[in-house]
Amino acid sequence: MSNQGYYLPPNMKATLDRYVERRLAPGRFTQLLLKNKVHEALPFADKAHQQALYDTLRYITMELPAGCYGSPEKVEAWLRGDDA
């Protein structure tokens, strides 16, 4: 996946790539974003991730497969491989 047009901290891009390509669970902050729980995620964001939050959310919704984000159920199913 390319991050062209989005500002993502390098570790966020790598984390999302691992999540999508290998179904590896990301950390708490990223999981909360994927589960559409942005308000719960904010306390876990460092300055770089706070500044990149808008682009990170755009990247998730525009570039990731729809079945891997949007609710806790979708994220858990994706991690289990039950999304199909």
C-alpha cells in the first residue's frame, strides 16, 4: 500500500501494512482507530500521531479494505480471518 498523498508517521504505515497484509494486531491506539473509537484513542496518541490523525483516518477509510475497519466486530473478524 502506498501512502502517497497522506502524511503518516513511518511506524503507522508499517503497522497498518502488517495489519492488512499479515493480519497482525496493532497496538491499542491503532486498534481503537480501526474500530471507529477515535475519542477513546486520543489519550494514547503522541504528538506525531495527533498531528497526523486526519490523514491517518483518511488513509484507513480510503486505502484499506472495507472489511478490516469500522467496528470492533470487523476488526476482530479480520484478525481471526473470518472476514470473508
